[in-house]
Amino acid sequence: MQKQIALLYSPDPEKIEKVFIDNSISYRRLGNVFLLQWEEFLSVLSELKEELLRDVRISFAKPEELKDPNKLLEVGFRARTLDQLSEEELFKNLSKILRTAQSYFHAIVCAKSMKIYGFEALCRSQVPVFKLFNVSNRIALLVDNFCRERAIYEFKRRFLRTDYKLFLNFHPKFLKNPLENAGDLISLLHFMEVSPSRVVVEIDEYEGMDLNSLKMLRNLLEGEGVLVALDDVGAGYAGLYQLTEIKPHIAKLDMELVRRIDQNPMKQSIAKALISAFKDVGIMVLAEGVEREEELKFFLEAGVDLFQGFLFARPSPHPNTLEIEKLAYNLLSTYARR
């Protein structure tokens, strides 16, 4: 393979040049442009601070392209920021990454029936999904839609003949147009032949979202039979304010509030007050992250409706529903009798 040459354009070339000199990098400078071998570029990349790279434009060329004025102009037009180059490279390989992705399902059990209420769909791939979300909005939107479509497809394959509900996560950055968001989801569900009444839309990181948009989304989804859940309830005042205005069907208590609550009287007082308030207005309460029987016992006595956590099951692409329901019955019936 013919070696490529990296071209870096910087509005502050003296600082870039100092980094090259300090790291004994071989380069050629033409005004604000630096030319260096591909290997040299890779070796010095980690030494260039983020503030220096922010305004740097990078392009790559074959040696013969530098001798042809017309091709050299094309090389200049190809120049991108490092973030843009990273996004483009990742975008090229996104299909390979997503081919390895799997839908995992995390069981949610009902305190009253002592059976599975539903499953939260999680997406697992060779590159963590949260990292893909941080690359760019374009990639994040593609990944978000892919994971949701994959989850609905796999849910239908595994649980079509059950009455389990499917909890689908929605990232708030893509909930800017409630009419479009709700319409796209309902259309997808009808295409996949999954009843909207079996779906729960779970919204997290909602504190900075437009309140009117959230209300409209909730009402549109409810009109189609879809339930709405707010995640991480109890994590802060702003989140509680949003909850009182949106009035979701399900409130998922923040995992930090749930963890070791039996050992913290302050947490207990807060949780009891929240649960009582939610139940007064008909909001179902879900305790997420339950890992210990002591936590289960507390929340059962406090009147929580739904449970999710490693105490009952870990996320799995092929959850064993019989084993989960057997364990759920044993745990819930033991503490319900006390």
C-alpha cells in the first residue's frame, strides 16, 4: 500500500510546530500548512491538545497528488477537522459495528401478580452505544433508530404470544418534534405488527427538555395506547418538577435512591413520600436496581408496584421467563406473607 502524507492547516502554526519539535517529528512547513508522513501524524496526534486541534484542518494525500496543482486543490477541499474525520471513518464502519449488536432484555416484575410485567430493551454492541451517541448527532440518530427497531423485532420474535410490555428508551436529544416522534413510533409498531398498548416509552435525561414538548408527546402516545415512563425519578428537584407537570404513567425511582435504602433513614423518608404522592395520583412506581432482599422488603412494604434489578434477573438476549417468574414468585410471596 502506498504511504499517505498528512496535511495539517492551522491558524496558529507556531504552537503546532513547537509540539512537533518537542516530539522530534519530521515535517515540512509551508506557511500555515504542515506536511508529514502518516506514521509521524499518528505518533504525534496524542500530544496535540484539544484546544490546538479544534481549529486544525486535516487532509491526506498520495505523494503524486502534491505535484499536481489540480489534485492539490482537491486535497485542500477534502480537509476536515479531527472530529469530522473520526465521524466519517466511524460512519463507514457503522454497519459492521451494528451487525454485532444484540438486543438484551431486562425483566420487570409485578409485585401484585408476582409475574413478569415486561422487559426493558437494551442495545449491546462491540462499541458501547453511549460512546456512539457522543460522536455526532447523525451517528447517534442512526444508532438510536436501529436499536429501537431491532428491539421491537426481537421482542416480537420472543414474546409475541405473551402479554409482556416492552420498555423502549428514547434519548431526549431526538424528542424535539412530538408529532413526528410519536408518528414514527406508531408507524413502526404497526409495520412490525406490535400493538402500541404493549409498549412503554421510557424517557431519561429529560430535565433540560421543553416542558410543552414533553406534555404533547405524552398525550399523543397515550392517545395511541402507549404508556410513558420517566427514568431516574428522585435524582433532583428539576426532575421532580418535570414529573409533576408531565404526569407519566410510570415513575422509575433513581437507582441511587434504591441502593442500600434499608441502611439509610433519610433515603427511606424521601422514598416513602415519593411513593405515597405517586400512588395518590395514580402513577405506578417502579424500583430500579434492586439487588438485595433487604431493598425488596422495604419497597414492598412501601407499596411499590414494579421491580427491576439483578435480584430477579440480569439482562439477557434470551431471558428464561420460567426461571424469572419462579424466582419472582418465591421472593415476592416470601415477603408479602410477613
